[in-house]
Amino acid sequence: MIGANASNASTSKFIGVIGAAIGNIKNQNSEKLINGSKIFHGDTIISETKSNAQILFLDQTVLTLGEDSELTIDEFIYDPSSHEGSFVSNVKSGTVKFITGQISNNNPDNLEVKIPLGTLGARGTEFVVLSESNNKSTVVLLGPGPENSLGMIPGNLILSDGITSIDITKPGYEAMVTN
């Protein structure tokens, strides 16, 4: 199993890498992140105005942060031989696009995305989270859906506000959590 300790990031193994960085991208310590910068468990990645970043994780999950976005990696545990693990991230603000990797493909319950007013689970798919404020978050399923013509395993999203859950199965559909 591969894991990392946020308090000792300088000596722990990385869980991902910045694949592309445009503009001002930094971590929780205000260190500038550039192409090739290592990402560790517990890191917060912040993109400023006119900036974006793509993060590639060991399980082949890909996250793309839009401008003015903030994301924390709360948990990342991954066994490359079995493709098992767990991944918990927290979209604090802004727009983040997810393309799920091996962890979600093997067990969708092991991928969780926290948003200000709820949580999101995903199975083998591509989706976008837009966290506009602490009062409103929108989630959009990009695909593939159940009737895709490529023979791909259909993906889905389960969005919960802690009281109610909704299952999104059709690409292009969205759900919103408001306060």
C-alpha cells in the first residue's frame, strides 16, 4: 500500500504529480507548484486567477483545477498490485474536473469528494464540481452514460447533502446543493 503522512511530506512518498500548471499554483505552505511538483497526502492545492493545474495520481485519477480553486487531499491510499485503496478529497472552492482512476473503478465507495454542503461518490466516470460558495455547489456528470456507444462501463455520481441522496446516471445532467 502507498500512503503518505502530511506532517512529514518531505520524507514520505508522493501520491501524485502536477502534470500541467499555468499561472500561479501553490500549496498550503504558499510554495509555488510547477510542472512535475510532487503532491502528498494532506496537501492543499490552490489556483489563483487566470491559473489552472492538472494533477495526475498514482491510481490514474486526473484532477483539473480551474482558476480561483482550492482542493485538499484528505486521504489517498493505493495498492498498485490490486488497484485497491481509498481517495478522499475536499473541494473547498472553485471548479474541479475529475476523471476517476483505479480506486473508483474497483470500488466506487472508496472515492469520496467533499463539498461545502455535502459529499459525492463516483464510479468510473468524468465529472465537474463547481463550489461557488459555502451556500451552493453544483455537480455535472460528463460521462460515459449507460447507453454509450463505445462499450465503456457506464459511470454514475451519488450526491448527498447528509439528508437526501440523488443518483446521477445520464451525462450532461447536474444536481445542486444549496443552503
